[in-house]
Amino acid sequence: MQRVSRAHVSVAGRLVGEIDHGFLVLLGVTHSDDAELARRLAEKVRKLRVFEDGSGKMNLDLAAVGGACLVISQFTLYGDSRGGNRPGFSAAARPEVAEPLYLEFVAALRQAGVRVATGEFGAMMEVELVNSGPTTIWLDSDELYSGKA
């Protein structure tokens, strides 16, 4: 997840989603993920306080700054290159599992009142962003399940 000043996504030269300030969320899904995790992750994203307050301290969440999310599915986050120079993606969930969980995550954000734009699941996308900070936060589903997050 990256805090952005603006971001947009295009497919075959056609703009399909854009936001001003907020988060660009690159969402990878693995085999053990489920709908409950998608909802918990959306709640975590919504509540993260990584926008500056009047004192310049990261203390404000999306709602406080009127931010939005651009959510992009990205199976390559589960790429494993430990065995050579060509990554393997066996840890990434198959599309028939990943797409419903991606949609669950997006729906949970929207139900919580977050403005959400998306890419197109499974499409070759071009994503452009201006990373604000730069600020990039890694949220791991294993940590959400274990109670660490």
C-alpha cells in the first residue's frame, strides 16, 4: 500500500480508475486467504493513520483527510525468485479464488464509506502514481490472522 497524491490505472490505453490523494493498494491473494481476512484487511487500511496532522505527525486516517483508494489486483506480489531468475507464482491464489476475495476487499472498503476506484482483475494494467512521502506500508495477511496487526 502506498500513500499517494494521485494515482490512476489504464488498460489498453483506456483510463479505468483514478484517485486524488489516498492509498494505492496492490492486493495479492494467496491460498489461505478468505473473505473474513479480506474484510479485516479493508478495515485495517481504512483505519491506518499515516497522513500528517497539523503538527506534521502521521496521525490521520483516510476519512480525516477525505482520501480514497485505488485497488489493483497483483498476483506477482507472491512471486518467489529464490530458486532461480524466473519467479514462480505457485503461492498466488488461482483467479477463481483470488477475484472474489479482491471484490470482497473492495466491497468492504466501500461499505465503510471509502471512495474506491479499481483496475480490471486479470488485465494487463499500467499504473501511474505519485507516492507521497514516499510512504509505503506492507500489510501481511499472516500478521492479521496472528493478531500482530
